Amino acid sequence: MSQSHHGLRQQRGLSLIEVLVAMLVFSIGLLGTAQLLAQQQRLGQESSHRAMATIMAEDLLERAKLDPERRQHFVGTFDTGAGQQDAAPAALRQWMTAWTGRSALPAPKVCVSASSGDIPDSVDVQVTLVWYSRIGLTAPAQLPTCVSERGDDNHQRWVMLSAWVGA
């Protein structure tokens, strides 16, 4: 008794549909990896901007501490995006020009305020440094004045440092 070969034949190789499905799955994996790398780059840039802003604010506080007689020359606002650079104090303009020449932050703004400290002949100096970010986040309800004056709160980041400066 011989069997006829009219039934199902044994399949060899892959069908075209199987190949297309495999390519689809592989493509989705590659797109996910590319998106992950792009997001990692944006977050890395965000982190480096925050670190640079902290360094810049610390530098400005140290300059105010080193020269107590001239610390009032740093008090004011300097906004690279608003065209109000001439209204800023000269020492603050020089400081910002030195940093913006390095392209440290996108569209930075710095606000420096000084108030009398609790100890005689002392001053509390506060530096707020604001910059724009490509990543939008929900802004908190209470924003520092330096931040809220610019608008577009969801794309702004800021660092605020305070220091007591004695005479």
C-alpha cells in the first residue's frame, strides 16, 4: 500500500508573510531604540544645563562675596532675550557677557537681589538664573518673580541660590 503524495507537503523555508512579520517586529524595535536614544540625549542636555546654571550662580555669588563694597553693582536683572541688557548694572553685564560668550545656557536671564541680613553689616544675596528648555513640564503654582516675568512657564528651568555676605 503506497501513500499518495496528494496531502500536505512538508514546508521548507519561510513564507513571505512570515518574513514581513519578522521585519515589522524588528522595525518597531529599532524605532523604540531610536526614540530612547533621542530622549536620553535631551535629558542629558537638561542635566548639563542645570549643572552649568548652578556653576554660574555660584560664580556670581562668589564675586559678590569677594568684593563687599561693590556687591550692589551686581544687584539687578539681565535678560539676554528681552533686549534689556543696557539697564543691568555694569558688573552684572560683564559677568553675563563672559558666560554667554561660551553659549553656556539657552536664552539665560539672571536676577540678583540683596536685602539686609539679620546680623549688622551683612547682606543676604539671592541669585536666580533662568533658561529655556525644549522639554515642557508643568510649572508649579508659585514661581519666583524672575521666572514668571518671562512667560511660557512650562519650558523654563531655574536655579536659585542664596548666601549671607558679611562686611
